Amino acid sequence: MQQDSGSAREALVGLIPADLDDDAVLDRRARGVWSALCEPGDGDAGTLVAAVGAAEALRLVIADDARAVAAVVDGDPGRTREALDRWRPRLQPGAVAAAFDTARRAGVRLVVPGDDVWPTRVDDLGAHAPLCLWVRGAMPGRVGAAVAIVGARAATSYGEHVAMELAADLAGDGIRIISGAAYGIDGAAHRAALAAGGATDALLAGGVDRAYPSGHEDLLRRVARTGAVMSEVACGAAPTKWRFLARNRLIAAMADATVVVEAGWRSGSLNTAGHAAALGRALGAVPGPVTSPSSAGCHRLLRDYDARCITSAADVRELLGATEEVLPGAEDWVDEMTALRDALSTRVWRAVDDVARRCGQSIGDVERGLGLLLLEGRAQHGPGGWRLIAARR
């Protein structure tokens, strides 16, 4: 496998910016190759790449010198030999080239650490962080608040309803929704975020060139228009049970908080929750009927793992650090704010001038009050105007 900058640049045409220097091109090509060599979250690969860089790490693998690799990472030669034996069978130039070609035809981009659009939250995974990401759509980069909404594939109507309510409310406020594009809760969260005009990202367990599940092909296309469809495995890679579990760590890492809406006792969503807890991310769970097996996992999180009880989007905002404290300068606005809240609806969007007529205040005063309500998480702004967020019970 050639490692000169010329062949690397040719292999990556259309996948990376054209104005990169030779070292950057070699690094990107090596990271793309690594995404085909190792399984997601391979700590041995992450440690080696962190020690010497992706290109040099790949050269050492090609040389197949276990002692040299062990010396670089200060590791056990036996374990290093096992790692090389995992990676080298996939060191097939034809297969790697085919993965790059598939990505190019699918309009996929290769994003690596250090890029402006790299989601730096995943760096908290340390040696288990992705070596690169294959991306369809508008890569978000260093975004503001993001919430992962996950749950059972075999969701109940209750679970899908709650997921959609949470996602729409949060996305309407500019909070990014992260999920895994599966049937059930994931799909409901993505669809609701899109319907609210917000941004949502999907993390896949297989290559981003293929829609999985196939029934969500149109949904993933819609996600890619305003958000991103991402994977750490090369195009053409099939989703496997292990890759789903590994993918869950990325969902947790990319979000400030993870909310499990519905999950069975041994649901894969609990795996995502475990990663969130291990990373120190906020964790919430939606309660359900005590007789419902679909909510048993959520009750387990609430009872045994100190998850916060989530009953509304306001609860999620609290997970993100929002407070109910009175804002400075609001003390003299108590009566006016009551009138303003009365002029808003929790169901119907109303324009500022309509609100002003209803509460008998000037447009300037209404705009000031609406701004305070928005900051307090009590009002929501969207294309149709403003509406009140229902108080939690």
C-alpha cells in the first residue's frame, strides 16, 4: 500500500479540502485506512495513533513488527501481536480503495481531529475516540447545546409521543438533537426535530453510504440536508451488533445530556446511558407505566443509576444547566410578565404585534418580556411567532 502524498491526494479527491499540505493529506488518508482496519473504539489503535500519528502508525502495521509497535506505545509485545493480527487481514489496498470510491460517489466527506468541523466532544473518549468520521450532510462542528434522545426500537405510541414532544420543543429552541436513526424512539426524535425546523444528527453503526434501517432512507436524506449523518467505519461496512454498541458511545459523547425515553430491562439504550454516565454527561429517563416492559429500563435508570426524571423539555433544560432563578432586572416586571404570559398560548404561535394587542403593552415592552421568557425557558420562538411552554406538573 503506497504511502506517498501524491497517491494519497489522488485517493482522497472529493473527500477532503483540496488545499491541504502533504502531511495533512497523508494523515487523512491514513485515518481513512484505519477506519477500515480496526473496529470502532479500538483502544490499541487509538493509543498507537496518538503516540506516533496515523501515517506512522499505519507504516508500522504494514511492516508487521510487533516489537517495534510495542516499544512505541510502551506495551506488551504479546498484546501488540494480537492487535496486528486483528488489523492486518483487512490491509487490502483494493478494498480500501473501493471504500474511498464509494464515499466519493455518495458525496461523503472525511473529517478528522483538528478540522474546524470536528465535534470536539468525542475527544473525551480518549484512546477510544474515533480516528475519523465519514459524514454526509452539513457537519455541525463546535455546536451549542446538544441532547441525545434514544430509546427502544419497539416503542409504544406513548414513547414515540413523548420523544416527539421533547425533540420538537428542544429543537425549536436551537438545541441539537442526536440519535441513532433506528426505528422507534430514534426515528421519532429525528422526525420531530426536523418538523420543528431544528437540527438533528444521526450516528450510524455501518457505512454512511447505505441507509440503515432501509426504511429510514428518506429520513436520513432529510437529516443530511440540515444536519449530519455520521459513522466512524468506512463506507461499505455493514452494521453489526458490536458496532451498534460501539456507536452508542459516540451518541453519548456528542451530547451534553442523554435522555432515555423508553427502554426494556436489557435495552441497548442502557448502553448509551452507561457511556453518558462514564463520560460525566447528564443523564435523564422518562418514566412510564409500571406495567410496561418498554419502560422497565427507564425505571431501572431512575432507581439504580441516579438518572433525572424527565417529564417535559423543561426538565431537559435543567439537565443542561438552565435554572428557574429570576433574572436580573426582572423584579419590576412581575405584573407585566403575568399579563404577557396570559396573552400567549401553549398551542398556537402568535406574532409579537398580536401578543401586544392581547396584553395591552407596547411592542418594545413585549419583545423585552419575550426575551426574558425565552431565557427562562418559559417561552418558545419559531417561524410562526411565539408560544408559551406549558408549566411542569
